Amino acid sequence: KQLTKAEEQIMQVLWDLQEASVKEVIEKLPEPKPAYNTVSTIIRILETKDFVGHKPEGRGYNYYPLIDRESYGSFKSMVSFFVKENKMDITELESILKDINKKK
């Protein structure tokens, strides 16, 4: 599954920290800082995509990556290489993504 720029930015923070609350993620993001609710929503989306898990911590949750940076990066770079080299058209890419999503 591909990530949006915002999702990828939050994943980069979680990969760096290994585990963090929404507040800790926001602290590591560049200015201007996004709203708490925005980051919280993106993290929940990442959970539905199976990129992030959570565990109770005090009155809130700590979030952690379920997929490592290397696995995501190698898939992303492989796909972008084939698309950039015009070795793959959009229908082939959609077909591959459907196959990947079936296996999850």
C-alpha cells in the first residue's frame, strides 16, 4: 500500500522514535506544526492500512510501526523505478497493487 506525503512523514517520525504518543510525533514534525487532531487522524488511517499498531500508555496510546523502513522503502523504490522507466503502465501497476492487497 502506498502512503500519502503526510502519512509517510509521520511514519518517518515513528521509524526514528520506534514508539511515540501523538504529542511526541508532533514535537518531531517541522514547523508549522499540524494540529493534534490532524496527526491523530493520520495515525488512525495508518493503523487501518496496517502500518502502525498501538498500546495503552497512561490515559492515551503509544504508537509503533508494524512495517520497517527498509521494507517500505525497497517496495516504493522498485515501483517508482519501473514507472519512471516507462516499463510499467497504470493498468499493470493497478494489477500488482490488487494482488498485493489480496495477500494481506
